[in-house]
Amino acid sequence: MDQLTTTCSLLIKDLIDKRTISTAVDVLLTTNLTMHVKQAMYIAGFTHEEATNLSIQQRVRRAYLKQRKTKDQELNAAAENVATAMQQLKKIRKSSKQVHQQRSVFANTQNTQDAAHIAATLMLEKENQKPLVERKSSRQVVAIINKEYGTNLSHVTICRYVREGKAGLPPARMGNPGKLSDTAFKLLAGAYESFVLIA
């Protein structure tokens, strides 16, 4: 029974010692070791005997150095992650060939979209001229055209164009049309995208 009591007492004391040492380490980390170890031990709740014991001071100092090393490693890893992310976000200058390829893909996509829009408006206008029981709905027309051209037209937009008498016309571009001709605008856009210096 005495042995069990002694063992429990030692375990409790060891647990309290670890908690107190951990508190002292937190104090030292907060002050970045500008405070003496003995002072941190007093703040952590060590008795005068314990705080002046060189062996216990050494335990606190070792625990501090171990914790500081772990925190430094975490900070270094975080800094490396940030540097990697910034490097990935850094804009890479495109070559003239890449710019022209990108513009060509965009132009082809835009042309396909315009062609599908025109075809859908003309088809819906033609369907509207048929008897009600024979005509296809705007949704059916758009579904047929989208499948044929690989586009994603909206039946609402196609209905509006037909209703406004714009069947067969390409979709209007958003924004102010401006006073630049299409040719001049394309030349300026190409120069800007390829980072050509305009004198």
C-alpha cells in the first residue's frame, strides 16, 4: 500500500513538474529568452528551492531549446511555402508565338459561338412561322444547335433576338463600341499582349 502511495505521489509530482516546466518554457518563448531562466521559473510557479536548483534550471533550458527549434522549423517551412506560392503566381512573359496561338484559339471559339448564335436565331425564326403543333420550342432549337456546334447558348437570349427582329445577326459585344476600327484595335491588343513597346 505504501509503495502504491509513493508511486502515485511520484507520478503526480512528475506531471506537475512537466506542466510547470512547460509554463516556464512558454514564458521564455514569449520573452525570446530576454528573461533569466530562474525568473521564468518563478513566474511559472516553481518554489525558491526549485528555481535555484541548477539541475531543474537545466531541464527548463533544454525544454526551451527543443521547443524553440521546433518553432523555428515551422517558421522556416511556412516561409518556404509562401516563397513557392509567390514563385508560382509570378507572371511569366509569353512568347510572340504563344500570344498568337492564344488569340487564334480565342478567335476560333468566338467565331463558333457567333455562328451558333446566328444559326439558332434563324432556325427559331423559321420554326415560329410553322403551325403551333408542328414547331419546335426555343429550348429544343437551342439544344439542337448547342449539340451541333458544341456551344452553350441560352434559349432566353435567342428568343430575345428573334423577338427584336435580329435573327441572323451575330450577338452584340458588351460595352461601349468606341471609335477605334476593329483592325486598329486588334493590332493594339496584339502589341499589348506580346509586350511590344509602342513608341
